[in-house]
Amino acid sequence: MVVKIKDGIYWIGAIDWDVREFHGYETLNGSTYNVYLIRDEKNVLIDATKGYLFQELMLNLKSLIDPKEIDYIVVNHGEMDHTGSLEKLVKYTGAKVVTNERCREHLELQYNTEGWEFITVDDKEELEIGSRRLKFIKTPMLHWPDNMVTYAVEDKVLFSNDAFGQHLASSERFDYQFKDLELLFEETKEYFANILLPYRMLVPGVLETLKKLEIDYICPSHGVIWKEHVGEVLERYLEWSSDRYVNRAVIVYDTMYNSTKKMAHRIGEGLMDGGVQVKIYNLSNTPMNKIMRDILDAKYVLIGSPTLNSNIYPSVAKFLAYMEGLKPADKKIGVAFGSYGWMEMATGVIKSTFERLGFKVVEEDCLTCRFVPKEEHLSRCYEFGKRLAQMDL
């Protein structure tokens, strides 16, 4: 499959309908590995695919050009989902690799680069390829220190690498082809919350730089190409990076004999009756990345766990580690709850994570229960939820 973006610019990437996991991110909708071809006096590839998709990439490339006519391969970011096929591409095409100094270092540590010819570019540097200029803009820590984006000046096309992408396999290559635009933005938000969230404080500065450019298309390395909604996706990124919250509570739990589940649902009922939007997730049934999408801009985060072997339940421990690594905004309201048998230990572990993240921890007696909560206890959980709904940061 080849898709024309503009005269001389094509999508020639690969759609992975089957991938279901990406570094702990459950890609239930698959993903795409976007590669772009620019044809000019010098022919350029932007990025590459994972290694096992090399043949599909080559099939698309050969439908447009003899691969040996490729002069440059621009590498915006060295992670293997963008560069897994790079060794074979360089060997087959003999092309020069255009990247920044940090990315070159990463490539040399990951691959056998003996015999490769590098062109090392710096921030705002340009490369003439004929009637076009490619401008390279460094975006370090979005989401690796080697990240940059490439801007085709005359075409007004931004090749944005991991920014503005989604893990989403689809036959639609452009935003305007999606009938459910809000679903597309939800996928984009999920990607932001699980890939870029720890570095969100850098996003506004990058957006200021990008807004000085005229952009007709944003071409990310995963997901769809933005054309009709370029301005909106830039604004959404600014919103998601702002640490502003909405009046939402995300309740996350796992349970052994449904005691913690009963507490979660009754606290949630109280919050809902107090006017708060509530999302309740059982960790046994829900991917962590879906939960983080809602935690991104939530005011309240409630996490429940039974005590097991004088410690926290394993699935909850895994989620806490995942959430802490993503560093959601501080000053959220955090609540730990759970059931236990002879000794309560789990909520202390949860509260320690909240404290390290800078959450405001709320405690109350009804948030722990020995064995099975009776109706009186659950009523107290409900009333706690109603009171919590009135709490401000």
C-alpha cells in the first residue's frame, strides 16, 4: 500500500494489524510504522520500520522507485520501532544516514554501523535535496534525548516522529477519513499519556517553535496523518501538557474475593452522586494504558488493593510502578483503600507512591476493611465518596 501525500511525497510504511503489546502498552488496535518517501533531485526516506516489516517496506518502496536511487535516510529517533530495518536498508540502498549527534551515538550502540556514511545535523540546520529543503528541529526528551523532527519547508509538511501519533492500525491514512474524530483524539491522548507524559513540561516550548512554521500536514511515525485538524491536535497537546484537570475520579483496583471491588463501587457511587465523573477499572480486565489516558487530566486518583502476603496485590504493584514512571501531574487527590485478613499493609504502599508523586493523600477509617465489608461499612464508603466530591485541591 502506497499513499500520496503531496506531489513527490508518499507514505510507504507498514500496518501491523496483529501487534498487541509495546513495552507494557497494550496495543489492542494494532499500530502502524510510518515511513515516508520524498522524491527530488535527491531521494529521501524519513524513518524506517521494525525489522520484521522490512519486506513490506521494500515492496512499497519498489513500487515507486529503485531502492538504490535512495540518497538519504533521515532518522529522527533511534528507537528500534523506527530503525529495526535500518541495517538492511542501508546495506541495500547504500544511502547516507542523516541524523543528529545523539541519535548517531544510539545507532552505533544498537547496530553494526561499520561502513555507514553519516551526515550529522544540528538544530535548525537545513539540507537541500533539489527543489526542496529539509529543516531539522531538535526535540530532546520527547521522548528520548535523540529526538528531532524534520520539516519539508517548501511543502509545509512536518515529519513529527513520535509526537502526535497513535498506536492504531487502520486503512485510513488521514484524519479526515475517520468518521469518529473523537475516537481518533482519544487514541492520540492515550499515546500522549503513555509515551510523552513524563516529559510534558517540554511540550509547550516545542509547540511554540512549531507554531512559527506553516504546517499543511503532520506526518507522525505511528498512526494517521493530520491534515484537516492540524491546529486542533496542536491545541490538544498544549492542553494535555498543562496539568489542568477535569472533575473526574479514576478508581483503579484489583480484588481477591470481591471485598475491595465492593468498596470501589460504593465510593464511586458517592462520588457520582456528588457530581463527579467517575471511571472504575479492574486491573484484571483493563490495560494500564487505557487507565493512564483517564488519569492524565483527572482530579482524583483512587487505588484499591487487598493485602496479600503482608504486601500489595501483584497487579496493583505493577500498575503503581507503571504510573510512577509516567509521573502524572502532582497535586491530584489520592485515595488508597482495600481489604485485608489479619494485617493491613497494602494501602501504605499505595500512599507511599502517591506521596512520591506529590498527590494530596486523603485518609479515613472506612477505607480499610477486615475481610468482607458489611452494609454499614459500605454506606460509610458511599458517604466518604460524597464528601470527597466536595474536596478541592
